[in-house]
Amino acid sequence: MAPPPGPYSGTGTLALVARVSAFSFGAVYGNMKLKILKVIPHL
């Protein structure tokens, strides 16, 4: 899944990395939020 060679290859890779990291952060954050919401009623 390498970006095509050209002037936009750098920004394309950067955008892809940013998108993947943002998705990973969102998934982890949502997972933590879910766990916290599950734990709170038991307190």
C-alpha cells in the first residue's frame, strides 16, 4: 500500500499516518470510555 511516487507522496503518507493514528486513538479512547461507563454503576 505504498503511495505512488510524485510530489504528493510525502503528504499522502503523512495524511495516511495521521488518519491511522487518529483512528487508533479514537478506538482506544472509546474502549476506555466504555469500560469506565461499565464500572461506574457497580460503585
